[in-house]
Amino acid sequence: MAELFFTPKEPVTGPQLHALIIGVDHYPYLGKAKAVARKLPALDNLHSPSVSARMLAQWLVDHETWLDGVKLGSVDLLVAPVPAQGAVAQAPSGHLEAIAAAFDTWYDRCNQSSENVAVFYFCGHGLQKDALLLLPENFGIFRNNPWMHAIDFDATFAGMSNCAARTQYFIIDACRQWPQSVVQDLNVSGVALGRADIWKQKRRYAPVLYGAATGLPAFGDTAGNASRLSRAVIDCLEGKAAVKENDKWLVSDERLGPIAKLIVEAGNDLLDNTDDHQIVDPTTGEASASKRTLVVLPKGIHPRAQVEFVCDPIEETEDGQFYHEGLDPKSDECRADRKGHWSVELLAGYYKCGVTITHAKEGDFFLPCETIMPPFRSVRVPVVRGDRG
């Protein structure tokens, strides 16, 4: 068995989180010429999956003390980066056989207790037909039957209902498009990584966070950075999806997906080409068991929120210089460095928020106490129109 990315140094008892994290960049059988010969979509190698997978795996290890009510039991990381030219071939960790073997042992670890938390993450190519197919590194190796090396995620998800772990979380950062060559092939199917015995189904809370809505693409980063969805998930875990309860900042499995969607959609607003907009889908899964808190931010760490300052009426915005000041007596006033719309990241808390407009009869307008909570907050400062000089 391959060595795990993380195992505890000392034996762990009680509930544990077990993560299986997969990132596949390398698709040697899907280059243009080979894909045409196999009547498959000409999917290129990717740049983000292995980086994204490593980022999430490392985050779990670095923040294991943030986990709520569970210990970090294991992290299994399988990545298949594109090999450098002339490099010695690495172990085929992105092949279907390696993924299936890792899934087997991960399932067994998760299955040891109903209080365990199972996390499954896949970043790589995906294809949609009757089911979502996740593509491992050796997809397409058999020219006449490439589907032998596709993973049927829908069937795999169904099979996880047999696992004892009541809390399960699935992050699928892959496209869900219907290429013509897939639609017209009557024999499209994939391999389930687990069995789904109807008599062994158990109650579970199992959200699925898809990087794309059905029929649409997910987006990575051609510069080799982590994908949009993966970065949003980390932002959520670090507090963008947090709510305050009993003086603690908590991130629940229920909020992770919807807030990740909001973060990705906010990024869409910065893109000129609407074809590059990504539509995240957090709406599916199963909720026959209770939700739970995933992480608790340590004392002294406060989440941050992106705050947009505008005037009400909006027409006054271009003439105003905005400012904010925390209600803590030790806080100083902070002003925008220019007039107009202001976007700034603030620690969650309570603020006096205002704007100075020189043409108004009353030059300074403010809201005495605004509550700023993650992930986003729009502050509209009321302005009484004055005579323009």
C-alpha cells in the first residue's frame, strides 16, 4: 500500500476525519491526435488539479487543531502532474487502479465509526451523460473501450451510503459538459468505486459541491495556481463561511458549499468575458442525518469579509471619500485613498461607516454601527443632497 500523505504520529482514538484527495493533470491518451482516434473529446492536460489537491491536503494537516470534535485520522493524496520532458516516469498514482485501491482503504478507515467524517475530493477532467464520469490519468488507454477507465461518480456516491461515517463531504472540481462524441455513444458508462447494497444503506449528511452546474465547465488556472473552486473552499474553511455562536466562529458542512458558490460568483464579476464565468453547484447530496461543524477558528483569529462602500443614492458615490472606524476605542479611522466606490477587506465586527462629500451642505454622512460579517457586506451610506457649488 502506498504511503499516506498524513497519518498521526501517535495512535488516535475517537472520531476521526479521513480525506481522500485526488488531482489529475496528466491525460496522455486525450491529446488531439489520440482523442480523435478514440472518438473522444480532445481534452488537454491541465495545470491546476495537482496544485489544488496538494493545497487542500496541506491545509488539513496545517490546521488539524481547527477540526471540531474529530482528530485528523488520515490524508491520502494522489496527484498526477504532467511529467517534465525527459523526466523518469513516476508511479501511476493517477491511474484508475491506484485510485480504486486508495478508495478501498479510505472507505475502510471511514467505516470504523459512525462519528467519523469522510472527505472525498477530485480535481481533473469530467464528462457528463447519464452520470458524471471522473477521468483518471489512464482514461482512454483502450481505444475501443475507453469507458473501462472512467469513474461513475453518481454510483460511487450511492455506494458511500453503505459507509458507517454519518458525515461525508464530496468536492468535485471537474467539468460537467456533454460533448457530442459522448452523447452519441450508446455504451458510455463508468466504474463504481464501491458497492451500493440497498440493505446496508445508512443515514448520512453528505453534501456534494460541484465545480460546475450540469452541462457547464469548471475552470482551473493556466498559470499553475489552484483552481477557483479550490481557493474558494480554503477561503471558506479559513472563515469566509463562518458564523459566530457562543463567542466562537464556526464553519459548518451546511454553509461550506453555498458560500464557496458566492465567492466564485464574486470572482466572475471581475472577468470581462462571460464565457469564463463559472457556475458552482452546491445543491445536491443527501441530508438524512444531522449537519455538523467542520472547523472552529482558534481564539484570537477573526474571519474577514469583503466590504463594498457606496452611497445612497448611488449617484453620489463618485463624489464621496469613504471611511470606516472600528467601535473598539483603540481603533483608528481608515479612509479610502481616493473618491468613488471602495472595496476593502475588513475583520468581522462592528464599525462606524461613513463618507465625506465636499459639495453637500453637510459634508460628512455616516452610519454609527454597521455589523460586518463574512463573506460579503455591502454598506450603503445615506447622503442628503446639498446644493452643488
